[in-house]
Amino acid sequence: MLDLIDTRPRGRKCDGTSRREFLRIGALGLGAWSLPQLLAARAHASSANRTSRPASVILLFLDGGAPQHETFDPKMEVPREYRSAFGVAQTSMPGVHFGSQLPKMASLAHRMAILRTLTHADGDHGGATHWMKTGMPWPPEAFGKAATIPQQHPSVGSAVAKARGPVNDRTGVPTYVRVLSNHGGFPGDDAVWLGHAHSPFRVGQSRENPMLANMGLRIDREQLEDRRALLRQMDAFRREIDVTGSANAMDAFQQQAVDVVLGRARQAFDMTQESQAIKDRYGPGLGQELLLARRLCEAGAGFVTLNNGYWDFHDGLIPGCEKLNPPLDQAVSAFMEDVQSRGLENEILLVVTGEFGRTPRIGGGGNGGRDHWAPINDALLIGGGLRMGQVVGESDSRGGHVRSRPITPGEFFSTVLHAAGIDPAIQFQHPSGRPIYQLEDRKAIEELL
């Protein structure tokens, strides 16, 4: 059998340590959820609200909370203790600046929508991440308890899987995929009461091959073919005596499980099919993850989550940004040029944001730092058929509060769902029997439509 292990939610502590999470496809069915079992469960899940031509979504989550001043809202006109620590880069839009470590992205800003006034009320990593991946807050009593309070509401990615169907009917690619990075993130990615069928298909990493070692076969291809032939013979025998037809169904799920590894679905995960030149353009680490996300979306995935970071710079703001900003700049700019060359700029929506922003004033130790700051956060929306080349919302003079046009997480994800071809007012039935809205605020950002 081929087994998918570890579909459970995972947490992350503020110090950057993680609980282990991985995807393994192996020779024996050792986990509670084998891949055929998962596919069978997903086949029985509801596929209401399917769309004919939805955009695929990539959520590039700047885990830990990226500083708005050093990324997309530098505020160089204010005193030194508030403005960007690195100066500015003029973007391709007059009067709009990014931090100086993002020159390639700045040159492509006319093909982005820059949101500068995302706002909510939770300054804790766990609660803010929950809000910015599900569109809904944690209850107030959960504040500060990221390690002990489970996810309360389905992720937006799970909502896409529920609405569109958990597996692409044409290619066999999972609708919702999470690429596991070095930082696993806080609760917010899973389906919870929507059921395991709509949780993300987790792609693991390894030291030797940071992307796809876990997608490899644990037995050679000839041996696998022998086992498939034996399986077909056994299933044919069962079909002769099974008047209920259940053996036929099981045969289909076993075949689909194999196809995930050997068929087109596996090809989407196979980075060896990309040229070295395109890999080099994207860069290592985050770049390879974003390239994989593009491949998955091109093959029919509906929602792919990447966690990038860790951006929690209470101290060490300067070395932290020096480490994380250049790879972000290279990866996102390469992605934008790549999807345009492939004619996919309207078919894929890239979302770049984190759980919150950072304090407007630099403090901390010798290297300086910025603390958690929920009142304002930045985001980029790129492609997906939305209106690009604009800045939505304005922060105050020091970049700490909303001056005009506040945007809630609900409005933000209503726009994402709109691009994905899903009604932002979609409801799902809670186990209690009550219909539950995915989002509290269900009006998309009009400026982008």
C-alpha cells in the first residue's frame, strides 16, 4: 500500500522550535490514514459550489509577522527610530516605495495590488495566525495560549477544498496542498470540523532534497508493477463474489492512490522536470517552494500554502531582514515573470502577508527590533484576475495605525474566495447541525474587482 501519514494539526512555539510534521509515501500502510483511505474519504466529501474556471491561490505566509517598514511601507520621512532601517526602493508606480532590500519586487509593483491597512485585534502569534488563515478570530479566552488551544474554524484552504472537491477530477492533484517549511507555523491550516478529507495534503522536506524526497517510491518500479498486477487479480476475484459493488469502489481508490505517486499528480510534484535555469531564477529555499507551488497550481491545485520565516524580530531586526528579504525579493519577482511568460497571471493568485505587522518604533537590544503589532499589516495580491497596479488603504505618518480604508481579514479573504470563484458567503454545516459562515465579513475589496 501507499500511505499518507500525519494529517493532524501542528503547532509552533514563539522561539521557533517545531513539532515534527512530514509526508511519507512508503511501501507499507502503517498510518491511521492510508492514501487510498484518504482518497476514499475525500470522494465521499461534499463537492457543492464547484466552479467552472476558478483561479488557484498561493498563500505565501510571512510567518512571525514581517515588519511593514522594512518591506512594503518604509516611511522614510519620519524620525530614524520609526522609519525603515534600510532605506527605500522606488517602485514602478510613482510615489510608491518598498524597502530597499526588495528592488526586484519594486520594479514589478505595477502588477501588484498593495494593501497597507489590514487590521485586527489579536497580537498573539497563535490567535493572529488563526485569524489570518481562517478569516475568523479565536475566542478571547484563547489569547496567549497558542501551544494549548486547537484550531477553532476551518482554514480558507479547507473551504476551497470543500467547495471545489478535495481532488482535481482531471489530474488527481490534491486541491489543498501545504508545503512544509523549516517553520511549521501556528494553528490555522486544517479543516477541523469539515473533516480530514479537506485538510491539506502535506508535502515534506529533507536535508538532502528540501522539496520532494518524501514523494519518492520506497520500492522499485518493477516491484510496484508486480504488486499492482497482483492487486488487480485479487480485486477481479472479489468483484466476482461481491454483489454490492464495494470491491469495484476499492479498486478505484487503490488505483487513484497509485496514480498520485506514478501519474500526472506525481509529475506536478517532480521538480526535476524544471530546467536548472528556471530553478536558479527562483533561488534556493523559498524560491524552490514557490516554484513547486506554481507547478501544483498549473496542474490543478486550488490552494497552496507556504510558510516563510521566521520574521519574529523582537531583536535582531537588521540581520533578520538581511537574511529573509533578498530571497523573498528573488522568489516573488521570478514567480511573477514566470507566470506571465506562461500566460497564467490571471489563473493564479499569489497572496503575500503574515499574521500581523510590527511596532512602528524600533526598540530591542543592540540590533534593534520591532514587537507584535495587530493594528496594521501589509499584504500583496498578485494576479488572479484582480485589478493590479494600485495601493489600497493608507497608514498614518509613522506606519502604526490605519489612516484610511481599514481592511478586515474577512474582507481580505472574501476577495481571495472571489478570485477562486467561490461565493464569500459560503456556509458549511457544523457538527452541531447549524450552518456556519466561513467568514464574518463577506464583502470583497471593491477596488480590486
